[in-house]
Amino acid sequence: MRLTGEYKGVMYSIPPNNDGVWHYRIHPRRDKLLAMRGIPQPAPSAGYCTYDSAVAAAKKAIDAWLARPSG
């Protein structure tokens, strides 16, 4: 796995593809934040047409995950 970026302190990756469909994966730290917010939503199975759109979707998913109320 190759981590390709960090956004707001949360790592994400865009795995290489061989079919023209891009997906993202979010890799939250296993600390208090993960315990408080739960696991982030996975990427849609349909994927994205471009690398940049997958990165943008990963950042949007991180924003949504961080915006969840803790507890």
C-alpha cells in the first residue's frame, strides 16, 4: 500500500489501478480520534474516473468523518 497524502492529519491512499477506475482508502490513526468518531465511510464501489477526483472525494470523506459528533 502506498500512502499518497495527508489531509487534516488523516492519511489516505489512492491505490494503483489497472482498469481506469480510481478508488481511495482512508487510514485513520488508531488513537482517541478513531475511538470517538468511529470508522470513516468506505469509498463507493463504482470508483472515480480520474486520480484527481478520487483525491477530492477522499478529502470530502475525511471532512465528513471529522465533522461527525464524537461519542
